[in-house]
Amino acid sequence: MTTQRKSLSGTTRRNETSRRAILAAAFELVQEVGYAKLSIEGIAARAGVGKQTIYRWWPSKGAVLFDAFLMLSEQPDSGESALPDTGDLEADLKAVLRATIDELNDPRYDEPMRALNTEITHDPALAALYAERLDGPMRELKKQRLRSAQRAGQLAEDLDLDVAVDMLWGPLLNRWLQRNGALTAEYVDNIVETALNGLRPRH
Amino acid sequence: MTTQRKSLSGTTRRNETSRRAILAAAFELVQEVGYAKLSIEGIAARAGVGKQTIYRWWPSKGAVLFDAFLMLSEQPDSGESALPDTGDLEADLKAVLRATIDELNDPRYDEPMRALNTEITHDPALAALYAERLDGPMRELKKQRLRSAQRAGQLAEDLDLDVAVDMLWGPLLNRWLQRNGALTAEYVDNIVETALNGLRPRH
Amino acid sequence: MTTQRKSLSGTTRRNETSRRAILAAAFELVQEVGYAKLSIEGIAARAGVGKQTIYRWWPSKGAVLFDAFLMLSEQPDSGESALPDTGDLEADLKAVLRATIDELNDPRYDEPMRALNTEITHDPALAALYAERLDGPMRELKKQRLRSAQRAGQLAEDLDLDVAVDMLWGPLLNRWLQRNGALTAEYVDNIVETALNGLRPRH
Amino acid sequence: MTTQRKSLSGTTRRNETSRRAILAAAFELVQEVGYAKLSIEGIAARAGVGKQTIYRWWPSKGAVLFDAFLMLSEQPDSGESALPDTGDLEADLKAVLRATIDELNDPRYDEPMRALNTEITHDPALAALYAERLDGPMRELKKQRLRSAQRAGQLAEDLDLDVAVDMLWGPLLNRWLQRNGALTAEYVDNIVETALNGLRPRH
DNA sequence: CTGTAATCGAGACGGTACGTCAGGTCTTACT
DNA sequence: AGTAAGACCTGACGTACCGTCTCGATTACAG
């Protein structure tokens, strides 16, 4: 994957055009034919590239797919530096989670993201990379917003922010991956409210 | 899969011995070689069965795996009729969730369950079957326990029990699938406490 | 094959209807799909018969085909008791050989007869049966006609009639099997004349 | 088959070692297991080659077998430039025909040649190729010898040499293919003498 | 400004597994 | 007991991809 680039010298002979074509082809193909039928051979053909060029730079099908996501996330427009912070935590969280489910429900991203999750679940190395490059930065933004609320006294002082993130996003992702229920705005709102207030009765 | 059996007449010529051998072989193999290298050919060989016998009764590798889980869950000893109900909701939930992570951490079940999740995520039909046969009954038990607590005034009156279940188990499953963190007893306890009390400060 | 019938007791339970249906189906199928794609399964399906019924009575695909030919040859109309004998040997031979090539050129018989020859060439047991039941009787008729001519002084006294038959029919059959040349009336006439007169110049 | 080779450019990437191994394996296997049980899979295994390498270059089992014969016939030692011509036609023909039956009776060639004949009889395309590459050149040699005799006045002036060749070799091949009689020197001699003199009495 | 060495597209290669077809045996239920 | 039906184990079919390997043809660096 990308990290294989001989970054020290900075003088790799690598063909950037081919690299982009491969990642684009992988992303398109996984949408069209699904994860199970995605093949290196298919990617190479679609990208107009020799198979060896793929094997030279990526160790596995999953690594290509991963890099394809990395490329997407590095596009300037998606460089979200922070989550919205209007002061109204509940509203902000609902807005962010709704954006999340919009993405998960988008047919363009559905298959590719499922494929990525599949690769991660079966490949610890890829999972580590995912945690470092994609999930980690995103989680940091989420925790930032929660920390801000915590400082404002809107969240419990002893709250473990990682647990909080898991409790907000975990149910969503799980429902999406296991397909046991639609991802609707109502569901999201319900999750946010219930998470904030807790299962126990207040008072 | 199982539902293909001509159950009405009850007179299929199906060989029950072969069926069991296939399901057992599938379950064992997915542990040994992993999901990616699990093959119908391998299952047939291990089960001492012709490939056609598999293709005759199951539409896909995933369907076989699914039936293997079904067979496990139908074993008399695993006929869990109810979750523990000592009156102490928090303790009961912690106990149950710890049992869950013990299973997820068990190397015998790790790979097979990841494989099952992978199949479900990529096959809506299988997902529906999973919801009906495996996840559904289990979720019902969980909701029963919560309902009991709700009646006892330990849970909010207007609480959506499905959301509650998602909020307790979702974080776990997600952490397990995405491999972003160890599934420890501390984590589980933290989840239970935080879910019950909510993210907001109490008073 | 037919000889398996328990002829002594005369009280086989064998179903004559099925037998006929199988032979007919075999003969038809070999025309339609060719020898290579002729299958027991196909014959059984076409004949509306269980596979076991075929395996019970015939040892091989070739044996079925052979019996199909036997059935044809035993039809009353084809019970030719003798070859034409007008006194004009050359004319009679030409007439008979032309009838032979008409049969070989007939699309209804072409594939089945090639199939039969293939089976014979690869199965000595079948070849023996063929010699006894089909080729033998026919060859006897041919030799009868030649013997008649020999007595009339039209053929050499020391002529080996088997060799004579081979020399008249062999070239034809060989050209047909190896497909190296069309089987025309001219060719047949040429063979007859050349065989009768010999390759050497007369006088 | 061979003719598929892109001979013009001369730059096929074809692996000559594999090609030879395949042809040799096919020839050996057909001897050992017989034509009916000859399989592409078996050839590939014996040759230490992937199945695709066979399917890439040959359209059928028969085509492989055919090329195997072609390879044999192209070996320098078998480059028979002419048939013996001692002036004694009868003796020369007997010698040549005896050599022919020696080959047909040779267990190393028996099965392979029957297999080749089977393929030819069921595949016109292969038959054409056979006529052009193997049978044609051989037939030309035979006709050369006969033409020489014809010029010497030993054969009828108006004799059709193709018919003559058929009449000499046809009976042999037919007897061999149909297995109705042993191929002995006596039989061969009888054929030659009878063919030369004709069936009719000489004076 | 010209080797020269890495990269590229292409695709052959030895393999593994696919999903299908048929072989020959066996079992079941009907006649 | 014979039969139609069809499940079963086996093994071959012909195809798709795997990951490795060569083959010229670019191509960009270094001398």
C-alpha cells in the first residue's frame, strides 16, 4: 500500500497515473460486481494496467481497496478539520450521525465500505492501518467535540470518551453491517437521546 | 439451506449423515484455514462427500456456514431459555456481556463468527434468515430481561428496548469486528454503567 | 446386451416396452447429439426410464448402441435373404455397392454407424459380437454371390472370397471412416472395375 | 493445434518445453489407459502443466492427439523420402504393406492410432488436417511408387492411382479397425497378389 | 545526450477452485 | 422382482483468477 513508497529518496519511478487508475478501478468495480467478485485481474483490466503493477505495489486485494479509501479521504474537500459545535450537543450529535447514515445509505459507498470492513475483520494488519489512518483521525474529531461538551459540563466528568464514541456510533455501524434494521433519522435521534440520558429513569 | 428441505412431505431422500458431516466440516475448516481460504471443495473433501451433494442442498458457501451455526444453536444444551434475572440489572447485564465477549474471544468461534458476519453483510437474504433464526430469538431473550427491569422501574418507561439492546451490544460487536480495541471485562463494565447512567452528568 | 437375457427359463421379468424405448432413444440421440455427447443419462431421460434399468441389462453405452442396430437389422423388411444375381457380376456388384454408399451417405445412419465403428474399434468383445451377429451374416451373403460367379467361371478358381470381399468393401468403408474423399457412384464403379480386372494391364 | 501458432511474427510467448511435454504425455497416456479414459486433466498432470495451457493452444483432446502424431512424423529419422523401388513391384508392395501391419500390430501404436482414427471419424475439421498433414504426404509417396511402375508398363495405363492405393491399403485398415481378422503377412501377400491380378481369371 | 536500469502493458505459466455434467451404485416407493 | 426416480460419491469438464514469470517498449536518471 501507499506506505511502501520509497519515501526517503523521494525518487520512486512509480507511475502516478497507473496508481490512480488502479485505485479508481478498484473502487468502481467493488460497487459494480460486489466484494466477492472483485478480482485483481478485473482491476488491472479496468485500469488498463498489467497485473504485475498491482502486485508490485500492494500486497493484497484489501490493501488496494484500503488505499482507494485513503485517496478519497485525502481529497481537499473532505478535509473536515472539526465537527460542528453550536453549543447544543444533542443537536450537533444528531446532525453528525445523520450525515454518517446518509453516507452508509448511499449506494455509491455501501458496497465499498462493506468490503473494507470485511477486509479489516479478517486482516489484523489492515485493521491497524485503518485505525491509524482513517478511523483514528475521525475518532479524534469526535472526541474533540465531546471533550468540548464535557468542559461545558454537559457530559459526566468521569466519562470515558472512547466508550462514549463507541456507544453513539457502534449501534449504527452494527445495524448497518448486520442489516438488522433500517438506518433512519428517527433511529439516530433515538440513539443520541437514549445515550445522553441513559437507560435508567432520570429522577 | 435448511429451509429448502421439503418439510411438508417429510420424505426427502436426503442423507442426514452427509448433512451433518458437511456442516461439521465447514465449521472446522473455517477455524483452521480462515474464511478467505474456505472452499466448497475443501468442505466436501473433509466431509467425505461429493461436491454435488453440497451444491444440491445449499446455494452458497455462506449458506453452509450459516446452517452450521444453526445446527450448533439447536443443540439441546445451548437451549438458553432465559437470561439471568437476579433483580440486580447492572450485575446481570455485566455477566451476560462478559459471557458474550468470552465467546467472541474464544479462538474456536472467532474465525467462524467473523465469516458469518461477512456473509451476512454481503448477502441480504442470508441476513434476513439470520435475523429470523439466530439473532431474533437471542434478541428476544435480551429484551425480556430488560422488560422485566422496566416493569420494576429500573429502566425508563418510554425506553425503546431495541435501541437499548443495540446500545449495549453494538459497541462490543463493533469493536470486535473492526478490531479497534480489546474486549475486556473492564470495557464491558464501562459500557454497561455508561449506558445505564447516560453520558450526561446525573444531577 | 441382448445375450444377457435369461433365455433358458424364458420367464424374465424384463419389460419389453422399456427395452424398445431405450434402443430407440439411443439411436435417435446419437444422430442428434453425436457420439461424443451420447450419455446413458440422456438415453434414460429420453426413454422415460430409470438409469438402473439400462445398467441392469447392458454393460456399456456401446452395447446399447449395438443392440439398437441389431433391432434395426432384425426388422422383417430388412431381412434380405440374398444379393441380386442377374448373371452380370459387374453390374450386380455395382448395384450392391451403390446401395451401401447410399446408406453410409444417409444422414440418419451416418453418425450412428460411425459411433458403432468407434465402439467396435475400442472393444474387442463388441467386435466379436458384431462379427457374429451383424457383419458375419452380411458377409456370408456377399460371399454367396461371389461363389456363384466363381462357379460360373467369372472369378479366379483359387480366389479367397474373404479377400475379395475386403477388396471390394474395404476401400469404401475406409474412405468413409477417414473422410478422405466423397463416396460417389463413380468411385464405386471404379473400385468394382479395378478390382475385377486387377491393377496390372490385361494383355 | 500446431497451425494456431502465430508463425508470421515468430514471437509467440509459447513455451516449447511445455508443448513437447503435453504431446508426449498424451501419446503415452493413450497407450496406457486407452482412448476412452484419456482426459485433458490426466495429460496436464502427467506433463506437469496447468490445464489452461492445454486449453490455450488446442481446441480438443483430439487435436492434442493429432499434434502428438504430427510431432512423431516430423522426427528426422522418420523422414521417409520414398518407398523402395527395386523394380519388382509385387515384392516392393508386399514389403511396404508388411511394414504397415507391423506398425498396426505394435502395441505401442495400436491404441494411439485407433484413437486418432476415432477422432478423425467424428471431426471433419481434424479429418481435413489429417488428410493434409499426415495422410496426404504418405499417399503421395505410395502413388509415386505406383506411377513408376505404371511408366514401366507394370500397371494399367488408365489406372486411377488413388483407387489403387485404396484397394491396397483399404482392406488392411478396415480389417484392423473392425477387428475382423488378424493382420498377417499371408493376408497382406494375398491382398497384393489379388489386387494386382484382379478377381477375374487371367485367361 | 546517451546508456542503463527500473517500470510499464501484456500475457503465458503452474496451480486451485469454481459450478456443472455424467458415470455407476444404491435406496425408496410403486406396480 | 422389476421399475422410475433420484440421491450419492467420484472424477472430469472447461472457466476464472491466483501470484509468478518473462517479454519488448517506454522512461527518467546518471554518467
